Amino acid sequence: MFTALFIIMTTRERTVDRYSLGPYNKKILYVFIIEFRKKNLRGGYSMNLRKFIFSKKLGRVTLTLLAVLLWGLSPGFTRGGNDGSPAAKKINWNQRVDKLLKVSQEGDIILTAVGDMIYNEEISHFTEPHYKNLYRIIRDARLSYGNLEMSLNEKPELQRSTYLFRMGRDFAWEIVKLGINMVSLANNHAFDYGTEGLKECMRILRTSGITYAGAGMNLARARAGSSERVQKTRFALLSFDSSPWVRWTNPNEPSIATVRAPRILLEKEDGTTEAMPAPLWGDVKAMEDAIILAKRNADIVIVAFHFHWASWSMADGIPNKVPPHQTPVIHRAIDAGADIIIGAGPHVLRGIEIYKGKPIFYSLGNFVYHWKTPEKIPPIIWERSDETSSGVIGSDPSLRGLDVREVCDSVLVRFTIRDKKIHRIELIPAITDDRGPHMGDPRLVNDKRGKEIIDYLQELSKPYGTKILYKEWYGVVEK
């Protein structure tokens, strides 16, 4: 009973969905919250609630509703539970994943890669098969990479603007429990809490045993990246940020590695001018030098790029394509010695290219997407959908505050490394739920949705001549 009273007193309307109540009990809780707010009584929450419940006007109704609510809560009022498509639940995920993990042979090294990670709470403890088996694929790999688009620090007072994402130092263990042991830090959220926040984030990752790249105590160290040895194969991870508003840092202070691409004005034949991003030659050359050096000491060089050039294809009518200035830079990275390119930042899936036998993943989409759950995000963001140019989302009030479908789709990439070379590339389709108690959490999907994701990725990859085979429930990239 005390739990229910606490929730009624403290819960905001939109956060009711973070609890596994079922639709009927959620409606009851909504009634309590909304009516309680309408009373607007003085004397504190406890006093207000007591006056509200025992008011002459609503006393009998509220007591009845409270009794029903407490009865409905009795099975357990915990986050994470019963959402997910019925088709996904009926699939024997344990059997499927067991079969997937047995494909490799003795001596193979498994590397996995996921997209953007914005955490606000733990997910590794979920026991539902379509959640835990996705995480099991990550844990099975010797190396697992993700783009950490947030900060780990104990300095909330350093928050400098609104759209910042932070968890405390203990949250590093959640990342470890999930199976992620390699992260990139060169992104537009690296300096959300200033240089002190970046320094503490690096220290927390280091003491937690998580390899990171793209950040360092100076620019040279940030460019150098990190390396890991597995059996007789050495892997190097480098990370570069090429966001449109990348921070210009002092090379002798804590920095992130960058390939800056400021906009320049180009005069067209018709007399008009157009602003186009143009990578700086000095940054591109520094990137090449860092990759060449890494390749001297590593068998497999992984380079993570953060672009942040979002393309909300349904929301704003912008084609979901790679901006033209990015491809030449990525090709030069491979020419310098990179073996795998992983793009991050657009928060949507983008195509796959095989360039000189090396895979380029222009974006893997979102893996963990808790960006709408922090209480510090202002209410205005929930009205974003109403201001889209196309009106696709804003025209439907039931979708207010939700993302377009492309933002929810992602893939987990599973590399099989054999004899120090990439032998096989598998694409595991996944989604992040856009509503309910699992909002922003990644999970496996039913066969229909999974094939749609793989087919969509094939369509995005067609301009590069890449072929993706759909095998049973996941994709395989033809090299």
C-alpha cells in the first residue's frame, strides 16, 4: 500500500508507462494522478493526498479505486515485464541463439558491435527471452563494441545545457554486465560536463576494465586509440568525431579526436550559394597517420566515426542517405589501414558498403535509447512531433513524443574473425521499444519485423552494391 501511495504522490503522468501495470491499472493510476493534481491543495504531498482521498466529493470513489489499484499491484510493481510482441515471445529464442553461437569453430574470435548507447537505467537483469538472448549474443563475444553517447561521472553540477546524459560511476558495471568491453567516446556528448567530466569518465571506464578510444588527456592521446589482444590476434580501436558542431579543443588539454567538417559557402552557376560541409585537410591527414600507426601494431583495426548528421526520413521528408562528404573520408581511412568502419550518431540505420573488401557500416542505429526518460528533459521535447515539416507524426496525437520507426530499428553486427581476417558478418535485427515499460530498451524481434529490418538495410545498401542474405531470422553480408 505504501508503494502505491508513493507512486501516486510522486509520479508524473507520462512516467506511468515505466511500470508494468497493464492497461487497466494504468488507467486507474492516471485517474489518481490527474485528479490529485486538479485539487492543487496546500500542505505537502502527504497532507494533499489525505485531503484528496477523504474529501466528501470524491471520498467513496477514490477509496474504491485505491482498493482496486492495490489489488492490481499485488503481483509485483516492477519495471520491465510484459511488453514485447506476442510473436516475439512465442519464439524459442534460447534454441535459436544456441544454434547461432555454435556456428563458429575452435580458434575463431567473435567480435560484436552495436550502435548508440544512451542509458538512464539498468537493463542487464531482464529475464524475458527476447531481451536476455540479445544480451547473451553480446556476452558470448570476446570483444563487444558500442558508442557511449553519454558521460559517466559524479559531477551533476557541471551540467551546462539541457540535452545531456549522465550516470554515476557505478553504472560502468552495468555496461560490463551487459557484455560491452569496448566503447568510443569521440562524439558530441563527450564534453557535456566539461573537461572535468570527460576526465572522470575516462577514469571510471579505465578502472572498470572497459577499453575506450577517441578521448585522452591531450589530442595526441585521443587520436592514438587503444588495443586489445585476444589469443594471437591484436585489435585496435580508434574513434573520431565529425559532428557539424564539433568542439575545437586545445591540443594540450583533455580532448577528443576529431575530423572537423565546417560548412563552407560554394557559389553555384546560377549565382546562388550553398553551404556544404568540408572536412579539414589537417584533420584527415592526422586521422590517416593514427590509423597507419595502429595498423603497424594490430591485425584488425576498427575505426568508429561519429557523424551526428541526422536524417529523420519520415519526420522531415529527408532521404535517409549518407551525406556526400563522409564517404571520401571513410575510404581514406580504409586506404590507411582500417579493417572495419563503424558509423554512429545519426540514430537511424544507414547502408553497408564493402570497400576494397573492408566493411563500412555507415550507422547501426540505436542500441539503448533512453534519451526521453530523464526527468531533466524539458516538456518542449514532447511537443517536437507537432512541429515536423511533413506532419506525419504531428498529425496523430497518439504518437506525440514518439520517434519515427527508423529510430527504433537497429542491428547487432557479429563478426567471426578467423586467421586474423574477417571470415563472416552476421546482422541480428533488433529494436528499441518506443513506449511502455521497456521504452528505449533493445530486444530481439519477431520474424516479420526482423525481415523488414534486414530488407530495409538491404535497400539502403543497394547503392553500394552490397548484398545481404536473409537466413532463417538474421542477415549475412556477402563479401
